[in-house]
Amino acid sequence: MDARGLAEQLRPVLGDEAVITDHQRLRTYECDGLAHYKVTPALVVLPETTEQVAAVVRACSRAGVPFVARGSGTGLSGGALPHADGVLIVTSRMRSILDLDVASQRAVVEPGVINLQLTREALPHGYYYAPDPSSQQVCSIGGNVAENSGGAHCLKYGFTTNHVTGVELVTPAGEVVQIGGKAPDAPGYDLLGAIVGSEGTLGIATRATVRLTRSPESVSTLLAAFPDTDRAGAAVSAIIGAGVIPAAIEMMDALAIEAAEAAVHCNYPAGAGAVLIVELDGPAAEVEHQFDEVEQFCRGNGSFEIRIAVDDAERALFWKGRKSAFAAVGRISPDYIVQDGVIPRTALPEVLRRIAGISAEKGVRVANVFHAGDGNLHPLVLFDDAVPGESERAEEVSGAILDLCIEYGGSITGEHGVGADKARYMPRMFDEDDLDTMQLVRCAFDPDSISNPGKVFPTPRLCGERPGRHQGAHPLAEAGVADVF
Ligand SMILES: Cc1cc2nc3c(=O)[nH]c(=O)nc-3n(C[C@H](O)[C@H](O)[C@H](O)COP(=O)(O)OP(=O)(O)OC[C@H]3O[C@@H](n4cnc5c(N)ncnc54)[C@H](O)[C@@H]3O)c2cc1C
């Protein structure tokens, strides 16, 4: 049976309204935040309960039909890109916060819960949910778990993986399993660690148990303007090298500032070649002391103007420029690629110089916005699709930036995931043996390769196939430490 055939089987389980087969309505789901990949799914379902998700997955498993999970569809790597012959399982009707357990500092949520929704619910109790992707007003906790999402404040508080203590998972066979819970850790293999960041390839999370973080007593934010990114980068290294861990340190270069000014009039200091936004939080006395240190490090490294937010409104204005930066680039370029890579923080000035060199050589403008504290770059590669050859050149520059990240010991993705888009870059970072070993993990969960197939790994393989270039047995199988499924 194909995916369309499953529709009639699923209507009595989910209700007519929750099973979409109309072509126009299906097209609503043809892409995620990476809009240049588009695939219309064969079928979309909108389950409301774990049991409904499990029923859909079991039906897919029996029929050998692939399925893809989708939260809010804000992903930037094509992770929720549908499968043309598959079922798209959308969690937007699963938006309940099931348990706000302040005493245990935990919340249990359904996967479609919006990131900021959880913080809003927790704030009156003096708590919040710390991982804060810039998309937090719309992205779902299920998507965050699948992508191991980060955000500006993850430098101090850690990524999603540091905030998830349990997951209810519908496995690709349609079983419902509980992994972890409210306790901080569980004995045995770290299956939770494997699931967080697995981009929907190991099953569908139908509940997540997450940490709630105490709201800080005090927050202070400064905006420092520098003549160039070299000096801003040096200030970042000086701050962190001195043992100060700000809640966030974000950097924008001149082109990114120009875009933000055009879009949201954030009124950053004129003539800045780079700005840093540094936020400190914690006990008031500690914040005050460290804030002085940060200010000195900025001045000592050439900052020519420092502004300190006097209230929440001014803090919001500082952040407005940064948080709008991706979309703002649309004001100065008809098209752009949002790249996401990681380098060691200390290599920032050198890598930025090399990015500028690549940009000049190829004649492609690159605006840089990034989480400077943890070396997570977001170069925005600008182009005009209407001009022949520009999109290809932009792709080349984008790929060359990832090569730089690898060369400097970093990674091809910091937080946006591999998805459909970066699967082709995986062999640049990992050799065949690494990829084969990852495939063993995937096949242990999904032997029929039906859970978000074609994502993350460069060459789709069925689990029974001997993968890669190997003529003989897989080295791990030869060594007797793993089986090929
Ligand atoms: C303007 C903008 C700013 C952004 N800023 C950031 C940022 O600062 N940091 C950051 O990390 N990301 C950022 N992102 C990327 C994106 O918002 C995150 O990756 C987010 O976690 C995706 O959530 P989603 O609900 O939209 O997931 P989707 O896009 O719907 O799905 C993402 C992936 O998760 C899988 N998935 C979704 N739900 C489930 C589930 N319940 N179980 C299993 N798999 C599932 C999908 O199959 C897919 O592979 C940004 C995106 C935009 C558009």
C-alpha cells in the first residue's frame, strides 16, 4: 500500500480533518525554513495524541511507507523536507504543557509546544526555559530536541541536550518507549543523548521532559562598537580567557549591521566595523563586578563606543538588531544563504579574514552574524538568483566556508543541523568508517529506513546493505564489536 492508500485507513483513527490529501493543502508543507528545497508530501496527518502518532507510524511501518516529523517547519537545513511518497506527521496540534513541576524544576511538554510558550508559562513561577533559538517565538520543542538547537544564551546555559532529561519516543516500528524522565541521569547507554539531535531519524518524540532554569536576579547588557571584527574577536577571547562566562556574546559585522539598520532601525553606533552584544546574568553583585571587567576588556581592545542598557526597553532594542539579522539581510540582497558552522573561538579573527578573502575573490558579499562566545558562525552569503551564475558562486562560497570550519577543527553545523542540505558535506568531515558507524546506530532504531530517510547521511543506504567503499566486512564487524544489520 502507498501513502495515499494509508489515508483511508487513518481517517477513522485521526478524524477526517486531520488527514490531508488535497494537493493545494499538501503544498503548504512542501518546505521548511530552507525554502529552495521543495517536495510535496503524499499525505499529511495532524495527530493530537501519542496513540495517534503511534498508529500512523505503525501503519507506515506495515506498508513500508516513509514518514517525516514536522514541528513548526522553521528548520534551516531541510530536515522537515517531506518525502514525495511519504507521510508528513505534523505536531502542531500537540501543544499542551502537561506538567509544570516547579519543585522539581522540570516541565513535561508535548512536542508541538512553542519554545517561548514554555518560558511564558514558567516565568510567573520565577523560572524559564533556557535554550533560546532566535526562532523561539515559533519553533517547537520537538524540533528543538531533534535539532539539538542552540541560541544566544547557550554559551552559559548549554544547548537543548543539556536541558532534556527525558523523551517519550514513538519508534519507527510504532512502539511507544520512555527514555529518561525527571531524574538528571539514568544508568545504561545514553540513548537520550543519541535521540537529541538525531533530526527525526530515530523516531518521533511525542513528549519531552525538560529542565526549568531559575530566572536570574540581575541582567546587564552592553553594546560595544569596534572598528573591525579583529578587535571585537580579540575582546571576546579576552573576556572568556579571564574566566567571565557571559550569558551571551553576539557579534555582527559591518554588512550585517547595515542590513539590521535598514530593517529595524536599531540605531547601532555609526561607523562600527563590528558590534558585540554582551549580556551578563546572575546574582547582582557578581554581575556588577564582571560587567566592569567586560567593559575594560572591550575598551582595551579598541571599542570606541560602549552603551549600557538602562532598562528592558533598551535591552530589547540592542537585541532587536541581532535577532532580526537573518531576515534583515533581505533588505540588502534579494537572495541569501544562511550558513551555520563552528570554529574554535580563538580562531575567529583569522577565519573572518579568510572568509573576507574568499568573498573578495569570488565577488560574493558575506555578512557575518554569530554566537561569538562559542565560535558558532552564521555567515549570510548574498546573491541574486536572477543573475546567471550568482547562486552557483554563492553555493561555492558557502561550501568553502564550511571547509574552513573543518580546517580549523570545527564543524559543518553548530545548531541548524545537517538535514537534507548538508548531507553532502558529511564526507568532508567524517570518513566512511565514521559514517558507517553512525549508520549502525540509525539501523538499530530504524532497520527499514523509514524515519526521515535521505537526511543527515550522504548516501541513502538500506540497513542490510554493506555501506560505503568497503569490499570486505565492516571494520567494527571484523573486530567483533558490532554487527551489520
Ligand atoms: C529566523 C530563524 C532563526 C533561527 N535561529 C536559530 C537559532 O538561533 N538557533 C537554532 O538552533 N536554530 C535556529 N533556527 C532554526 C530552527 O528554528 C530550529 O532548528 C528549530 O529547532 C526547528 O524547530 P521546528 O519546530 O521549526 O522544527 P522543524 O523545522 O519542523 O523540524 C526540524 C527537524 O526536527 C524534526 N522533528 C520535528 N519535530 C520532531 C519530533 N517531535 N520528533 C522527532 N523529530 C522531529 C524534523 O523531522 C526535522 O528534521 C532558526 C530558524 C529561523 C527561520
